Amino acid sequence: MPEHRRSPARLRSGAGLAAVAAAVLAVSACAANPNATSATSAPTTTAAQATTSASTAAGSSAGSSSAGSSASGESSAAGGEKLTSAQFINPLPQYPAWRTIGDCMAQRAEERGIDFTESGPSGSGLDATVMVQQVQQAIANAKGAVITFPASDGFAPVLQQAQAAGIITATMYGGGGADSGADVNIGVDWGALGKMYVEAIAEREGPQKVGLIAQAPTGTGKAWMDGVKAAAAETDNVTVVGEVYTGDDAAKALDQSNALLTAHPDVNVIATHMGTVTPGAVAAIKSKGLLGKVVLVGNGPDNGGKEALADGSAYRILLQGLCQEGKDALDAVADLANDQTVAPQIDTQTIMAGDDDLEKLLGEGWG
């Protein structure tokens, strides 16, 4: 994978920071990097070790559904699928990044001839309770596979229930592991993502006082913040001074950004792993007259990210290949059902972009 602006000299350990990470809620571009494929990590899993596919049942939970009759030549032969149905519980169906993931997942399901259903919260914010209920409904409907983003600690038990019912489970950006309830996870180590952010921030001259905006103090939000803090401790110029949470709700981003800047007036970098934060953080920076003094290190060119780089309110934004992630998730559960070997962790590729190279990277297929 291409590396971007590595500066190991700023690290006390002298080691370069990991650049392999995945981010949630980045962008809505559907094309993955045409010059790279997703990497997988050993050990691998087979369907015999994971759950086996449950049979299709009548009925489905709320959401859109599509069934295809032709299989993708790159995935499976037509008519050879053991998996007959899959449901994606989308955390933010209306948000461009997650919309892309869901659409590309549906595309792959159609190519492989698998009945596909998507559901998710109807509001603008992430609602973990609704998502858990929809996983439970998918279990009741005997879906062959369930794919979701584990937005809270409550997902592990319900995904384990799905496994016990013979349903193959996959998570997007989860923690993975035997206790997660996921047979396969698409994403990366959130700690590595935190390190990637610090690597970008550490390139700036002078002391960097960082305020973090995370989804929550638990789950993936905590894992990302822990990665940022651990990496910052290895630098000479990056210090985390505060943190706030939005629940991945764009409507809360402005208030929480203002609260962060008010409580910690020494902050000169706002860092977030969520694309939903961009409009609120940029608005807070500008309304407080801090343009040129405080910068955002954010997630994705959409939702104002590209414009923020152009006007200087953002320093770096994260890019990735969302469409491929959706396809990888569908392929993973289908391949497990076909008794093929699948790595329990499927890594995605990410890169930090600045205003000087954003267009070049977008042209290369990053998004």
C-alpha cells in the first residue's frame, strides 16, 4: 500500500507508525484502489470452524431487498452458492459512506445470486438499540448471514446468538476475536488507525495539542482513542488534551466541537475517526475565529472534507476504498458458507491526504 508523509524522526522510538488501518464513515466513492487489493491476515477460518449457513425463511426485517440470478466470475460459479440469504444491518443508511458500502454489498450479492436485505436506523444518528433489535429479527427470520457494525458492547451477545442459530456473522470495523460473535471482521486494528492519525499530526511544526472527537468512550471509539494516545506518547510534539463524543450523530458535532474548544483553549488540532464530525468541527473552528490556528484531521472528502482541505480548516483527511469493503464482507460470508478458507480479519487500505495530493489520490481510485 502506498505510504504518505512518514516522519519517523519525530518518534522517540525511531520506528515508523503503522499506516494500515481502516476508518468508518469516510466517503461515498464506490471504486476501490484499482492498483491494490484488500489484504488478509492469518490464521484463516473455514466454514467448519465458523457457523454454517441457516436456511432461508420467509419474511424479512425493514429495508431494501434484492436477489440476483447471475454470479460474479471473480467470486463463484453460477448456481454454486450454499448461502441463500444475507442481511446487512447498516448503522447509518443515509450517510454517503455507509450508503456506498451497502450498495456495493447488494451489488456483490446480486452477482452471486444471493437474496440480500438491508436495514438500519431511520434517523440521522446511530441507534445501537435499533440495530440490535434488527439483528434479533434477522435471527428470527433465519437469515443465512448477518453483517453489521458492532456499535456497542451489546452486539457480541446477539451475534453469538446468531452463531448458535447457525447463521454466519460478519462485522465491519469491529474488534474481531472469539468473543466478538463475528466469524469474520472487515476492517483493521483501531489502534493502528490511531497511530496513523498521530503520524500525520506529528509532521506539523511545534507542539500539537489534540482534542479527540469519538463515537463513544467504549467500543471502537475507545480503541481508536487508545491508539492515538499510545502513539502520541511516543512523539516529541503530540499531546492529547481532551475528548468528547457524538454518538456518530452529525447533529451533535457542532455542539461537541464547541465544547471541546471551550474546555481546552490550547487545542490546535481536532482529530476524529468519523466523517459525520466534519461540518460541525469546521463550523466551530470558523465561528470562533480559529481558522489558521486550529485544524481538523478528519475522515473523508465528502460531507465538506474536500472543501475543508481547500480552505485550510482541515490539515489531513482519511481516504479508503469503501465499495471493496462492502464486496469483501459479502464475499467472506458467502465463501464461508461454501466451505472455503477465509481469514478471520480482512484488512482494508487507507491513506492520509492533504490538499496538495487529494485530487491525485482520488484519480488513483482512493475515495
